[in-house]
Amino acid sequence: MEAYLLDWLNLLARWAHLVVGIAWIGASFYFIWLDNHLEPSADSKIAGDLWAIHGGGFYHAEKFKGAPPQMPARLHWFKWEAYWTWITGFFLLVLVYYAGAEMYLIDAAVMPLSQPAAIGIGLASLVLGLGVYEALCRSPLGRNDAALGAVMFALLAVLAWGLTQVFGGRGAFIHYGAILGTIMVGNVAHVIIPGQRRMVAALAAGRAPDPKDGAAGKQRSVHNTYFTLPVLFTMISSHYAFTFGASWNWLVLVALTLAGGLIRVWFVMRHKGGAPAWPLALGVGLLLVLMFSFRPKTQDKALPVKFEDVKRIVDARCLGCHAPKPTFAGLVAAPKGVLLDTPERIRAQAATIYAQTVAAKAMPPGNLTTMTDEERALLARWILSGAKID
């Protein structure tokens, strides 16, 4: 019953995280689009306006250069979408990766950590990542967007490498995304919303708002829009072992971060009209290079393999989870419905076994059942020689 309730808790938390995340990202993308589509206005107080049609109605949006002449009766704020995205995401991090650290976070082949040590490092990385980012943005470097972007990318590359030297692939990738997500919500909580509050307070007091608040908010909003695609990738990366399980997985993470950022750059430039093709081409090109460079390597398939040897390995290393009634603690059903309890089912999953267990070494999670390299090589030979069960 406890495992069943935990599954429901996981489902509801993940569902909530997706809902509020879509609301936050959707609003963020919309306002970036809106800002880049404003038409010049004849009114000197208006930065631009835009007419749109949606849902059977016409809309007219205006953006003031500073502030409106008087405070409107109702002012809509966009903050809780961001806050709840982080809250639900952190809850999932605790529920899945910290409560199940031995399975999803720790890999003894990378670094033999205790559960408390792994959790402590994970939490410290969130705080340290946010602190370093804030220090950079508030330093003189923060006044030069190009230089700031280059330094941040270099530090993200170091971060990706460092995390993969401490955690297993899944844990490293999710913490990379969690650090970016923490920075993004920190931008909302520490800069964008406080600046907007000061602007509203100035308007209510009859003063002109400080333009520095608007500029700082705009800079952090732009950072958030470029972080979005890499964060979304890390959210789904645990389903794709060929990324986090690659031997150079940190480089995969860096390349996908750059590809996502470049593709987002192209969309933002396209909103302004006449976007050059090079950001999109470079981003897609990076994805193609990754697909080619990290394809599974063929192995020696000359030596014959007996199926009983394959089944012995599967029974010892995999069947605890991938059985109709798993014996592994906390599981009430086989993950993703993958069953390996009969020869026919093992053969049917041969391609998945190769991708997850041989090429990426993502299974068993954290190598909890201590599968050896020799056993993986035997499975590879069996699969490459036709996966015969007779």
C-alpha cells in the first residue's frame, strides 16, 4: 500500500509540475513574443502597441515607455506560475532522487557516496549555482550581455562536467536542470518582481519609476527564455539513456544546452523579423552531430552465446524489477511495463536491453545489482548475433 500511495503522490506532483510549468513558460514565451512584435506608436508615452485576434475576439495591447499616468484599478502579476513550478519541481527532486538516491542519484562506479552525502551535495549545488549566477549578474560583467553570456556558458560546461563526476547520469542531468530552474525562479523572486514592486510604489507616490528596474527585469527575462529549452530537455532526459548514459554524457549535456539556446535565439530573432538562418542551422547541426557521434558502437559478435547464459544474467540482474510481480522494494509493477520473465519477452526487448544496458549502462539503475562488464559484453554478443532463444 505504501508503494501504491507513493506512486500516486509521484503522479500528482508530476502532473502539477507540468501544469504550472506550462503556465509559466507559456506566459514567458508570450511576453517575449509580444515585446518583439510591438508596433511603433504616435504617442510619445507608448513604447509600442499590438493588435491581435484570438478565440473569436480582437485584442489591443500597449506597452508604456515608463509607467502609465495613473495606477490602474487592477494590475495582473505573473509570479505564482514560476514559484509553483519550482516548488513542485523541488518536491519531485526530493521524492524521486533524494528518497531513491541509491537508484537514481548515486552510482558507485562514478563516486561511492552515502545517501546523506549525495543529498547534501545536490542541495549545495542548487545554492551555489544560484549564488555564482547572482554574483556574475551583479558584477561589472553584468553590464555586458555578450561577455556575461560567454562566461555563463563556460561555467555551465564546467558544471555539467563536475556533476557527472559526482552523480550517476540521471542524477547529474536532473541537477543541472534543477540549478537552471532555480536560477530562473530566482530571477523572478529576486529581481523581476521586486523591481516591479518598486515601479508600482513609485507610480503610486507620484514619482517616475527607476528605469534600472525595467532594464534589470528585461535582462533576467531574456536569460530565462534562453534557459528554458535546456531545462525542458533535462526534465525528459531520464527517458533517454543514450544521453545521460553516454561515456561523454557531460559533453552531450553541454551540446544540447547550446543547441537549445541557439534554437531559442532563432525564434526570438524571428519574432523581430528577418532572422538569419545560422542560429537555427547551428543548433540543428549540433543535434545531428550528437546523433552521429554517440551512436552505439558495434562489438565483437563472433563468439557464440548460449541463451541459458543470457537468461541467467537477466534473472540475476534484471528480473527483480522487470517481473509481473517485482521483488524490488517499492515497485508494484515493472517499470514502463517491460517484462523479462520469459525467453520470448527477453527477445522482444533485445533492442531496449542493448540501448539501456549495453550502450548506455543505464540499467540496472545505479548498477544496484552489480552487473559486470563481462555480462554486458555477453548480452551485446547475443543481441548482435540475432538474439536467438532456441
